[in-house]
Amino acid sequence: MLQGVPIGLAFGTLPFLLKQKLSFSDMAVFSLAGYPYSLKLLWSPIVDSVFFKSIGRRKSWIVPIQLVTGVLFYYLSGTVDDLFTSETVNVYVITATWFGVIFLCATQDIAVDGWALTLLSRENMQFASTCQTVGINVGYFASFTIFLAFNSAEFCNKYIRSTPADLGMLQLGPYLWFWAMVYIGLTAYVAIFKSEGVDPEEEDVTVKETYLTIYQIMKLPHMLKFMGILLIAKLAFILNESVTGLKLLEMGVQKEDLALAVLVDFPFQILFGYWAAKWSAGHRPLKPWLYAYVGRLAFALIGMMVVAGFPKDGHVTGVYLSVVIVTTVLSSFTSTVMFVSMGAFFSNVADPIIGGTYMTLLNTISNLGGTWPKFFILESVDWFTAATCAETGADCITEAARNACTKAGGTCNVERDGYYLVGTVSFLVGIVILVQIVRPQVRALERLPLAMWKVKQTKD
């Protein structure tokens, strides 16, 4: 759950708050804050190999990392609101700050991944990704849906307050202060009362040995194919899942209405996660992943249709909002099935002898597949958009330029919307990737015996 809190803020709430002042190009810069999750392989051998035996292999990292995160949240609670209320937002400062937060969260994730391998029995290993899905979604739900609702003055004035006010009931500063206390309190509990135990099958290895083991894993012919699939599989989904919500926000849908879609989606995430784990427990654990890939690709196309169908009068009706919610839930369903199914496959093939490093290698490549295209796709939306202010004749592609056009009494006329061009190309590329690469290669990988995924430990 604690991992889901900063993830919900960095990938959910903050983009919605920032989009009110920044362009898609600026949002591309902020997307770099998520890179630590995709680069954690670089330092995972250190986390997996360097520890204090008296504390425990995983607790040696989880305790200090969570404590530092709590202290950082406490510091940010006194400064973060000023960053968002100023006239101009320094996207580079915010990106650097949350890059640090996500770095801490990613490091904690390395240790937690390794602990999960030793906590769960082999027959229950497929539920490791389900536990992670439920826990992260609880934190994500709190930091995205609940926070945005209570942060919105419109939502609070309409549903809670009897006397309207200019601000929502919950600001980012106090919210971070609350979670700072939770982080510190739960960390103290884990440090004092939670015993890690010792797995007799785990061996103590040096950092050098762990890096060499990763190198050996990556040299396996089937692993290179698998990594290639993970790096390109999400390419077709990035626009729908990173831009469509921001596009709806730009067109006039309220952020609390979009957060409502996540609220409705939350219980389905838990149900779908459990069901996907049971489905992935058979002899073909990636079969659900392939089905969900097709569905997720379809909803990438449907997402563009939803944006294109935005009411021309700007009034968001209950019917239209219902369509947004339904498509969000179903698209999220396909994403959850893919995540849980692939996570179950990771757990089955991972070699527990090198603990979290094997899982981190696979998770890192998978995360990188969803991270590296994001910057370029967000940039491309603005790059291929042509918009001119009717009053001044100046470009009005960015949010600041649109606001300047409005203040000048003009209207921003969009001649070409890069969202649809980038989305169409992404969809077509996704079909080619599915038919030519993903489907045949995944079926071949499923048939490999587990022994082929194991690597002998390298010793000096």
C-alpha cells in the first residue's frame, strides 16, 4: 500500500494538477520522474547483496528507505502547495523532486519483491502479483481518487459543504504530512515487531556475483527474446493510458469526474486481480496476457473515439460520463490481467537463489517498456498539433498560449490535433507487433521448461 501512495501522486494526481498549467511537452518532461522504476536494475544487485545479517536481507533496506520517504514527505508537506499555487510552475524542479521520491519507492520495491519470493510457498506464488496489485491499488486509490475528490472545490461545494469555498477540503501539503506520519509509524512497527526470518535456500552473494548472474541471465537466447517483447509490447497503449485522460481534462471534463472513474474501477481491480491470478495458474500462464493484449489494444482505439465524441456544446452529460467510466473500467481490466498474468509468469520462472534481483530484472524491463515511449509520445502530440489563435494569429498549442489567446479575447482554432495522428499510428503499430512478434514468441516461451530459466551462480 505504501508503494501505491507516491505512485498515485506521481502518475495520477500530479499530472491532472499540472495539466491545468502545462503543455503536453511539459508533461513529457514530468514523465521522466517515473524512470527510476524502469532503471532500478542498475542498483538492484546492491540491494540484494549488501545487508546487515542482524537486521535481515530485506529489512536492511525497507526500514531506512521508508523512513527517508516519510521524512521527505514531511518536508514537502510544508513547501509543495506553494509550487502549485504560483503563477508559473517550474516543471524541472517538480520533476527532480518526484524523481527522488520514485527512486526511493523503486528501491523499496526491489526489497519487497525479494521478500515475497521467500514469504510465499511455491503453490501460492501466483498470488504474489495479486497481493502487489491490491496493495498498490489501495495506495493509488487513496492518492488519486480520494485526494482529487476532496481537493476539488467543486466536488466539496456540491456534495459536502453547506457554504461554498474557493478551495477543496484537502490540500497536497496536509495530505503529504498525514502519509509522512503513516510511513514513519509503520516503519517503526516493521523494525521492532516484524521478524524477517532466514531462507535456507538463499545464499549470500557479492555485488559482483549478482551483476555477473544478471549478465548470464540476459545472455540466454530465450531471455533476449522475452526482453524484446517486454520492451515493445506496451507501445500501442501509452497514448490511451497517458494522454486520453489529460485530453478529456483539457476539453472540459472535471478532474473529480475522471477520478470518479478510478473510484468505480477500484473494487473491480481487486476482483479482476484475483480472477486473473487463478486464470494464470494453469500450464499456460501467459494465455490471459495474450487475450488481454487484444482487449487493451481495442480500448486504445475506443479511447480516441470517446475523445472524438466529446459533446460539442461542452456540457458533460451523465451518459457521456458513464461511457468514460465504463471504458476506463474495461481498459483497466485488460491492463490488470496483463500485469497479474505476467507477474505470475515472472514468479514461476524466477530463480529464488538470487532473490529479488531476478524478479527485478524482469519487472524492470517490463516497466521500461511502458516508460521509454511515454516521453516521445507526449512530445509528439504537441509536435503534430497545429493550432492558431484567431485574434492574434499566434500558435496556441501550449496551455500557456491558449490562456494568452483567451485573455486576448480570441479563440484557439485547432487545424490538426496530434492526439489522433499519434493514436492511429500507435494502434496500427500495435496490430503489427501482436501478429508478427508477440503472439508467436509468447507461445514459444510458454513451452520452455523451468530449468531453462535458471542460471548457475558465478563464483570467483
